[in-house]
Amino acid sequence: MTEEEARRLVMEGVGKLVEYKLVARTWGNISARIDAEWMVITPSGRDYASLKAADLVKVRIRDLHWDGDIKPSSESGIHADCYALRSDVGYVIHTHQLWATAITLGGAEVAGSQPVPYAPSASQALRKRVRTSVTRNGQCTAFQLARHGMLFLARDMEDAFRQALETEEACRQEFFRRVDLSGPAPKALGSSVRRGDHFILSLEGHTSVHEMDEEASGEAALHRRIYLHNPKAQCILHCHGKASVALSRMHQTVHPVIDDIAQCGGVSFPCVEAGQAPTSFKDSSLVFIKDDGALAIAKDGQEALALETLTEKDASGELYARAMGTYSPLGRREAERQRRSYLESYSLLKDEA
């Protein structure tokens, strides 16, 4: 196809990734083959909501050469390998979809997909493992990247998204065969935004304004303490998805099981009583409240919503892994590396876009 057509199809795919909730924030990537030598792929660290066709990067499949100032996706090597190894592949998507990612923690093969052992995202080790798996499984078009997401090799855009949605439904069904998320509803903790010397709290349909230098009670006191101990925090969002609430009922410090939450959230997340002063939240962006889910502590609403999505995905993955007897969190050193890399480079690309 022409470069123009490839750019158009990738942009259509970007819209579908967001529409079908197959990614959060800037995670995931998508490409289309132009010919035997070139592909077009999404850039690194760019917000899909504002992405334009001109932001896509033309990359040479053979050696990953590209022109211009926009850096291609950090997973461009994986996409290039897929095109080089499989002449029948014309479109590749890497998703971070909720249920399929959770299922990778259990080691089970779902919907004809092939498990790929864990390696850190964007690493040469992950590229090598994917290349090996694609080579050994010549007819397979769906690959489960442990702790990370899914990779789909397809003829075209329609084929890619058909696979992604069918896989997600199969994984959702598999999850609920193993995990029971029923239980009492959590207490409403509210969400808030900081406005200089005060914050606005939204709680059960009501809005109230609270000064930072004045004592507060109930949920307002909780939000005030978090802001006082986290000067950079501008937004707090209550994450009360069923998996997040179920995990909070365990009353244990939560350790990341997927790459995404380590990058965006931190190395570990305390689980505390709602009335406990959050002095230990300084090095993370997430805190679990016993029996009531979690609070995402963010610099803006968009980041808070991404954290909410990732918290539910990570919680689902941990619960599924525990049900399967395969629970094993990311090692602390790896979680620290992922967090540092995200803060020092990846998130900056997004902020500068």
C-alpha cells in the first residue's frame, strides 16, 4: 500500500484502540506495512487523543532506520520482526487490554494465543523472546506477553481488531470462571481537584470546597492530608472497580504484577485505614484503603483516569494469579527500574508532545 494509506489505516486503528479500551494513556502501539522494506508505526510517548497522521513514523523494517525528530514506538523492533518473519502480515497491534493482560499472570493459553515469557517492556530481551515465539509458531497470530499485554499479527486492520476483541471476551470469561468479585459495595471516598490553597471534593453527587489551612472531617480530611503530604498532587480519584476493591479487602501492601502500574504508579502501594495519615505515599501515586478500593494521586485528571484503569488491571491480574496458584509480583529492583525509566523519559515525552 502507499505510505499515505498506511498512515490513514494506523490512525483509524488508534481510534479503535481508544474506543474499545484496549490501551490506557500512551501505552500500546500499532503499525501497518507499506511494502517489504517499510512500515508506519505510532510514535513513542504520544497521547493518542491528540495524535495526527503526521506524527506517525516511517521505519525501515531491515534496520529500524527512521527520518525526522519524532521517535518511533519503543516496541518498533518487535513490529519490524513480525513483518520480516511473516510475509502474510500487513498490520500489527500491541494492546494492553484488561482481561487478556490479567490472564497472562496465570500462564494459561487462551483463544489460541501463544504465551511469551516475561521480559521488561521495550527491552531487547522481550524483542528476542517475541521473535523466537513468532518463528516457532508459524501459524499463530496472537501472542500473550506476560505481565504486559497482547500482540496481534494480522492481514489488515479489521482482522487485527477482530482478534483483539474475540481474545478479550474469551479472557473475560476465563477470568470469571476462576475469580469471584462479589462482595459488599465500598464506602464512597470521593474524588477531588486542588485549586491553589483549596480543593474541590465531589462525593456521592455533591460538591464541596475546602481550604487547605482549615481542619476537615470525614472524606474531606483524607483528601486534605494527602494534598498536604504530596505538594505536587493536583487530583485524587477513588478507584472502586470490583477487582481493586477485592484486593483492598486483603489488607496487605500491594506489589505490582504488571509493567504498567509499576511505571505509572510506583514500586509498592500501602493498604491503610482511611483515617491513617498518608506520610508513606510520597514515593508512589497509589494507596489502597482497607475494604474500599484505592486512591489515585495524580498531577491531572487524565493521569488519574489512567491510574484507575491500570489499578483495576493490575488487581485483576493479581487475583487471577492467586486463583491459579501462580502469583509472583515484579521484583523490587525491576519495579524500581520501570518506575525510574518512566519518570525520566517516557512520561516526559508525553508531557512535551
